[in-house]
Amino acid sequence: MNSKSLKSVLILTAVLASASAAYASSHGSAPMIKDDAKKEMPMAASAEMAEGEIRKVDMDNKKITLKHGEIKNLDMPGMTMVFQVKDAALLEKAKVGDKVRFKAEKSGGALVVTDMQPAK
Ligand SMILES: [Cu+2]
């Protein structure tokens, strides 16, 4: 290690040490903050539902084509694409042109719709 990089390591260490000391002194009531964060977890879960519009329904292959908005849990922007569905029952009431809210997950290299409901 040359002297220049050693110096930057020392500076970084000093910055981290003072930052964690400041955190500890200004967060004496941390347990209260943590309780509030826990209460909001269910809302965060429902926010994972993405919006979409049905473009094609393929009952035989358990596939659906959706024009979808941003899917945050998959880090995916809006687009039109084919998903597999976890359960064919999800397609029973699906009609082309329907607006839906849905949940998709990555499973074995495929993107699978695990939940879908009509959007109002
Ligand atoms: Cu997509």
C-alpha cells in the first residue's frame, strides 16, 4: 500500500468513526422509531402490486400478455410482455382489455404472475 492510499484509508476511518458516534448520540430513542416502521410493513407489501392491462390470455399454456407499468420488486420499467401464471384460475376471469393489478415474481428464470385482481 502506498502512502497516498494509506492516507485516504485513515481519513475514511476517521469519518466513519465520527459518523457512527453522531448516530449513536442522536438516536437515543431508536426503539420507538423501529416500532413505527414495523406497523407500516403491510402497506409496503400491497404497494408491490403492479398495474397492467391484459393484451392476450393463453389458458392452454398458462400464460398472459400484459402491458404493465413499473414493477418495483422486479426492478422493471413499463412494457408489454408475456408472463406465466402460477395458477390457471387467475386467468378464468381475465379478459383482453381488462385493467388489472398484479404481483409478479421471478421463479426459475421465468416471470410468474402470482396474484391478479381487477383494477378499478
Ligand atoms: Cu416487463
